[in-house]
Amino acid sequence: MRRSAFLLLLAALAVGLVLALAVGPYPLTLADVWHAAARALGAEAGAPTSGEIVFGRVRLPRVCAGMLVGAALAGAGATYQTLFRNPLVSPDILGVAAGAGLGAVAGILMSLPVAGIQALAFAGGLVTVALVYLIAAALRGHDHTLVLVLGGVVVGALAGACISLVKILADPYDQLPAITFWLLGSLAGVKLADLAVAAPLVVAGLVPLVLYRWRIGVLSLGDDEARALGVDVVRLRGGVIAAATLMTASVVAISGVIGWVGLMIPHIARMLVGPNFARLLPAAMLLGASFMLIVDTVARSIARVETPLGILTAVLGAPFFLWLLARGRKTWG
Amino acid sequence: MHRQLLRCSIALAVVGLLSSGLAAREIADATGRRVTVPDSVARGMAAGPTAAVVLYVLAPEKMVGWPSAPRPNEREFLLPAARDLPEFGRLTGRGDTANVEVVLKAHPDLIFDFGSVSPTFASLASRVQEQTGIPYLLIDGRLDRTPGSIRQLGEALGVSSRAEAIARYVEDTEQLIDARLKDVPAAARRRVYLAREPNGLETGLTGSINTEIIERAGGVNVAERGSARGGIANVSIEQVLAWAPDTIITWDPHFFESYASDPVWAAVPAVRAKRVFLAPRLPFGWIDAPPSINRVIGLRWIAGLLYPDKFPEDIRAAARDFIKLFYQADVTDQQLDRILAGAQPGGRGR
């Protein structure tokens, strides 16, 4: 059953990949793909054709970015949900999206180039979560998890207020639309160079999660039980938060804020493979990658202009998620 | 009976006295609201940035402040008396940054906005007018209505002859463009993409206020609106390649500096043909920001870029005349170089 679930997920990803590569506003032929591949291997000389450029430098990076973003958000969501033993937790719980949003919006306000906006978004996400963690560490004598979540809510609300302030200060003709689009997420402008920075960071966050997958699973039993089994709860939790935050902040910096994926995909993955973190993490990441591929293909195909991903993930995701819930299988615990 | 007659005549006399004492007239604004405006307006107030440009052009001496103060690089082109006026914020009736008490303290005789005349804005204007007791006119800011709107406003502000000169200039510019472009067939029209943002992937759809100038100057905006409402949209570079524009006009200095080193943009026909231009934004934007009468020079500039054989005249001379007439400033050659950096064919500016 579980093996077949993984085969199903892999097949879905493969189908999504081919579909995403094939569909888009610029019509591509197999020859374009062939030439782009030959050039990558150094077997092609001369000036590249437009179709080849679209395939190699536009569609392929975008499809890779979609998989990376979907996998990272869903993986981080699964991690946080396990860590906090709460199915309503998403990667934004500790304020990473709000912080990244504030960083990016500040970058837009200062008219920074794209790389500067991305760097500020990344830094904003990390700093916000670090702040939340420090607040929680400073408030001893309370339930650590509860203080973390409340700290995330408070700092996230503060960041949200600052974003609103920046919107008032921004140039209404120039910067305000850019801010709105950024806060709704898009993969339209992603380049290979962005991926080359973001992908290693995501992997760097993922490696500890994979290495410590069993201990993270033990955390879901509750702090006392985990301690009884010899796990250093506080240190492990700190490390896991850092890893999941790194994954989230890296992708949010290149894609903007994309909601829903980190909340919904881990649920669906749990329905497929159960709550065991060692299986949940890869299932959620595979599913997240497929889902984002499909959503992004829709985003660039339904109109000539880009539809923000945050809108599509909610419009496509919410009804599907409700339908799954209505089927009424008890899936938590 | 006699007493009643007496009362009536006294009432009539009082009304007559009052109306002659206040010396006011009634003006119908673009939404059909009838607004009573004092005969002599000494202090005018612009409700938003578009109106501020119009007010500055028509009657800088009557300004009481700016919705947003001129930026440092704009100040050198503006009259000293006007550029140092205080900042009030926007005043439209909802989501304002202007404080009504501060506005009242400035004692304007007339408030006006220049732009959208939708029922929402009309009702918001009425609310502000009821609240403050200051007449509030809504003037149609659409490009094709501009000459009429300017004349109407000139009358309200008591600067009719100045308004006439400005309105004439707008009409002459539009007639010049129509006359010279009338025999350019649809197939020979330039296909233009407006690139906004540092990545160049934000644009205005056809019919949007952001690309209005490009379309009016004879360019075909490649970003067709389709079923969507005209406005700002994000697009993918794939879509730009599929549109294959032969001219790109950008709004963003970062994009203007970076596109040439990007191999994907290099595949766009406009980039290959070295037809990417940076829209001037001094002293106010030439194609947008704010979408007001500052854009009139943008018409001449874009028409010249797109159809150089139809417009052989030097844009520098036209820009100099425009800035002199509209902003009452004499620009030096160095200032013109700065204004037009990146805006002319041959050489990429900086």
C-alpha cells in the first residue's frame, strides 16, 4: 500500500513535469528541446533560436523552480506540523512569510534590483523566525511550544503592519502593484541563477531533517515522551525550526509568498502514507512538487498575463481539501 | 394679503443681496454634480498627484500645497515659490493620507481632483464637500477629454487665458500626430512592450492608463487586454518572446541597465534591434506617474521614437518648449541631457 502510494506520487510528478514543460504561451517543438539539450552537452554551436532559449532558459528553470518551491514549502509544512503536533500549522506559523514579505516590500520601496529584493526577503524571513525563537527562549517558565506559536503570531502581525505602512509610503503608480504581486507569489521571473542559489540552501535545510527523521518523529509523541526516549528536545526543536525556516525562506525569496501549499499538501500526504515523519516528509515533498507544477502551468496558461500563484493555490486547493476532509477518514495521530 | 406680499418681497430682496454679496457661480463638474464655486479663487487645492500637476501648470501661484511633495531631483525644474509648499497627502474621501483638519487650516477656496469620474469618486467628493464646506470639483482626466477639462478648470480657477494656451498645445500635439500618422497602415505600426519593474515583467494592458500615451502616439501595445480589465499585469518572459515586440519602453532604470546582459531578453526582437528606451521622468513622468497632463510631451517623444521619418524634428527642442510652457522653467543643455538619458535612439544613454 505504502510502496504503491510512493509509486503513484512519482508517476504524478512525472506526468506533471512533462505537462509543465510542454504547456505555455510560447509554442515549443521537440526540435527546440533537442537543440537545447545538445547545446547543454556542448554539441551545438551558433546562435540559439528563440524556441531553444524559451525551453532552456525560461521554461526549464521555471519548472525546476516550481518543483523546488512546492517541495520545500510542503516539506517545511510537514515538519512544522509534526513538530507542533498540530494539523493547522503552516510554514508561516513562526512568521517566516510575513518577515520575507516585509523584506521584499522594503526592497521594492528602496527600488533595489531583483537580487537585492530577493536577498532582503531571505534575510527578513530568517531574522523574523530568529526573533520569535529568541522571544520564546527569553520567556522561560511557559510552555515552550505555546510561546513559540504566540511569538510567531505577534511578530507576524507586526511585520504585517509594517508591510501596510510601506504600502502607504510606496509610489502608487510604480511600486504598489509590484508589492501586491510579490505578496501573492509568482514564478514568472525565475532564472537559473536564482535556482543555483536557492536549491543548495533548500538542500542544506533538508539534510538535517532527513538525518534526524526518526527523532523528529519521536517529537510528535510529546516533549516528555521524547525526553524519556533520550532526545534532547530543546536542541532538536531549535535545529529543526532552523532547517525548516531555511527551506521556506530560500524559496519564498525567489517565488514570493505562496499560501496554502504548506498547510494542505502535508495533510494529503498524511492521508496517503500516514503520520510517520520518515514517510510523511518525502511524500509531502513529492506531492508539493507535483501540485506546484500543475498550479504554475495553469498560472501561465489560462490568460496571457500571469495569474498570481497565491490566488490559484487557494482557488484550486481549498475545494479539493474540503472534499478530502468530507470523505471523512481520521488521519491525524 | 398685503403682509404676505411684503414678506415675499423682503425674502426675495434678502436672497438677492446674499447671492450678490457672495459672488459665486455654479459649475457642473464632469460627473454632473453642480458645485457652487466662488467667483475669485485665490487658493486652490489638488486632491491627488494628477490634479497637482494640472494645478501647478495652470496656476502655481494659487497652490496651497502638494499631495506629495516634489522629490529632490524634480525640485530644480519647479518654481521656488511652489516647490517649497507643504505636503498634505491625498484627499479623495476614503483611505486618505490627508487630514481634513490640516486641509481646512490651509483655507482653500476650491478643491479639485483630476482623473476618474466614476460614481464612487463622485459620492466621495460630495462627502468631502459636505464635511468641509469647500467646493470640490471632479475633472475628467482621460486623455481625449484633456483640452476641455483644462478649459473648464481654467475658468473655475480664473485663469482662462493660461488654460487656453495649455489646451491649445495639447490639441496641436494631438492633431500633429494624427495628421502625420494617418497614412501609416496598421501593418506598419510599431509593436511596443512597456516594461516596468527591475525584471521588466510588469506591463500595462491595452487601454490601461499606464500605456494610454503609447497607444495614442501610434504604437500597438502588444499586451492585449483580452477579457481582462485594463490595468497593470505581470507577464512571463515567454509571453514577451511570443509577443515579439519591436520596441520596448521601460520605466525602470534597473531594468534598463540589466536587460542587455540577459541572454533571454537578448532574444526579444526589440533588444536585438537595439530599440529599448528609458522613459524620462523629469520633472514629472513622460508617459505615466502621475497620469496627468505631464504626459503630453510623452506623445511627441514616443511618436518620434516609433516613426522617426514622420517626426524628423529634434525632441530636445520640443522638450524645451514644453517645459517652458507648462512648468515655466528654462532648461539648460546639461539638464536636457539628464532628462533624456536613454530616451533617444543610438547609444544606450549611460
